Amino acid sequence: MATFFGEVVVAPSRAGLDEEEEAREETPEDREIRREIEKKRYRQRGEIREREIQVLWSCAEESLVCSRFIVAIGRNAAAFLSSFILDSVCWEVIGVVKLWNEWCRTSSSTNVLPTDSFCLFYRLISDPTVLLCQCSCYVAEDQQFQWLEKVFGSMQKKGLQVTILSTCPVADYKTQESTLTLVSPFLKALKTKEFQEQVCCPLLEQPNIVRDLPAA
Amino acid sequence: MFIPCDRGGCSAAPDFKGFTLLMPAVSVGNVGQLAIDLVISTLGMTKVGYFYTDCLVPMVGNNPYATAEENSVELSINAEVYSLPSKKLVVLQIRSPFIKNKYRPFCETLLSWVKSSKCARVVLLSSSHAYQRDDEQLLGTPLRYLLTPDLEKAVGARVKELNWKEMEKVAAYPGINDTDKVLHIPGGGITKLLFTESCSEGIQMAVLLKFCSEGDNIPDAFVLVNYLNEWLQLIKSEVSTSNNSTDPSSQWKIPSSWRLLFGNGLPPALF
């Protein structure tokens, strides 16, 4: 991407695209320097090591029984849930994800503003096996797998059905016609073959794909 | 790492003993991956499983090899395994880049899976930056091969018959000392690591690569897959009666997912 002054700045990415950097062999001195830097970062941050994420549950049970899990990823999807689904009468906050990456940092606070970066878990009071997650923060590529393992690892799955809500820019949609003439917003879906129910919208056509945490 | 697909209720792991594993390196122009797409699409290979790994950037979409409405709804992810038992061929397709610092663990896990599934040999399709060629490499064929010592014994003669060119080594300290030569595959992704590890672990591996640049790499993919076909004979190259030459390019089937590689249609208002 170009900055104001025209120089090209490589956008931070955790994808290993630069093989030269990776191919460089580490000398013992390099290893020592890297270890010291990591130790310093750990001390500065205090709570968590830089790339690790923490899932904190407020309920006492060791593992949550879950039959329905709705995950809203990104600000738009999170805002949709806040506007149409969530309220303090029917839903209670039961967990939070604490993480840090180059794009955002979340805290363990559950009292958040819509403009904050956060990742919260809610439970339906009338049916505690229904869980909901609002994830408005960006989970980096090397944290996505961790997020999955830690969140799903805390659940006892009982005929679990997972619904993932997310948004993508229309400009990224690949289609024969121009996206300028496309009526937007529009819905598309992907489903596993185990999902037997009716899907409320057309399926995502090739060559379109889904990336990041929704894909993970 | 390898999770077999549940097909028709039978979830036993498929047997790859004695099979040839064909796989791409995520490299310049994605030529290896495009070539693998052509192989899977043309041979109508069946998906038999996938790799559950945290080493690759996640992605998901619908079936990239769909030919009709009915078979277009199967989900597809970043590392999937296809097989064709009649040709003793198992193919791994990788669809996304490696996560930083994760390419080494992936290579280790992959090679240990190759050993545990008792594949006879591995063929790696790759590419290298065309701009890094020296004066001699600029002339002649842009295709190169490499064989591990164990595979050299088995197929070295066949490769000589085909008149293939081995990938040249370069000076470790150019300009200073020309005697120490090392293997250098710029833009080749995990190619060099996989090859050197296979040499030291006694795995039979062949690397087939093409010098190319980023751009429209579809022609490069065709060239590479025809190169592979000279050796493995995956499809029959029919002699064209009009000009009496063998041109198997038209016999490779382009998958439906190659549509719109260079963007959407143009808005009519532009004109």
C-alpha cells in the first residue's frame, strides 16, 4: 500500500510470503537476541505472551454444553446481533477472548462500546445450550487456529449446529457482470454436507472463497 | 494431520502404499498449484481426505472442480487429498500460503506422513523466478528437474532418455569462490527444504520446476503439466493429424474455478 508520501509500505501480514526471511539461518547470537526480545515483550505486556490468545469464561462449569453456536465475525455482523438479537433480558455474557496482534487488542472487560475491538460470548438464559459469539476484533492468521481450538475445546458438543455470520466487500465478489450493477447488499452461503436444513439464500459460487476466521 | 473423508459410511483410511504422491510447492506464479488443478480436473480424481493443519492460511469455498449443479456444493478447504487408485496416484493440493514460521513444521509433518502412508515416491511441482536465471539458463528450455539419490537409482535412466535438464547449482559465494556450489531455488517456496530433507531421509522425491514470472501463469501451468506427462504418462498425448505434432495441451481440462482470474466483467457505463 502507498502512504501519503508515495513510498510503498508492506501491509503487516502473518502469512509467510517472504521466503528469504524464513530461509535465513539463525546464528546462536541471533537466537539469543530473539529470546531476550520475547522475554522483554512478555514482561511489558504482563498478562499474555504476544501471540497467545486467552479464552476466559465467567461460568463455573468445566465445559459448556452447546447445541447451537452462532458466531458473528467482523463489525457489521457483530452490530447486526447487537441491533436485532442481543438484549440484557434474554442473554447473559459468559465469556471473553483476550488477544493482541498488530491490528487490535481486546481486554477482559465485558463492558464494551460498539467502537471497541472485542470478542464476547453470550448464553440464552431460557436455553443455556444456545451460545452466541460477537467477534468484532481481527484475529490474525496465526491466531485463528488457536481461537478455534480454545473455543471449541471448551464445549461439550450435543448435536452441535454452528452458524457463522460475516461480511465481505462487494468489490471482492467475483462475477461475470460488473459489481457496479449488482444489487447489494446480498446474501450468500456455504454449508457442510451434514447441514440438512434449508438454507435461506443461494450458495456461494466458484470462484469466490471465504478467508480468515470464518474460513477457519 | 491427514483426515480421511467419510465416504459411504466407510471411514477407514485409504491405503496409499506404493502410490506416487503428486503435490505442488506454493511458489512464484502458483504454477505448481495450477498444474495440480489441471491434473485433478482432467483425471476426475475423487477427494479422499484433507490435512488438518495450522500451518496454512485458512480458506474455504465450494467445489472448484464442479461440472454441474449437483456436484458444486461440496466444501473445499486449503489442503486436500485426491486419489486415483487405477494409476496408483495420490495428489495433494495446497490452496493458500504458509503462515509465518510454520513452513518448517509443515514440511516435517508432511514427510513423516509420506513415510507412514508408505508412498513409493513424491513428485513436487514447483517454479522459480525467471529473472534470477544466469546467462546460460536464459537459453534453451525453462524446465528443470531434480531427483533425490534414491529416486535417481530408480528412474535416472528414463529421465536421461527424455533429455531433461537438471537444475544447476550456483556458487555459494559468487565472485569470491566458484568451487562451493549450492542448490538455490529463488521463489520456490518450500521446494528446497523438502528436497534437501528428502535426500537426507532417503525419500524418493522428484522436483519438476519451471522458470517463470508472476502474471498470467496458465500457459506456464500447461507447460509444466505436459513436462510431467512426458514422464508419468497420466494422459495419452494424441498425435494431431493436422500438423503431425503431439500437443496434449487441449486434452487437459480447465477447472470451473479458473473463471474470472483477472477480475469481473466491466461496467457498461465505462463506454
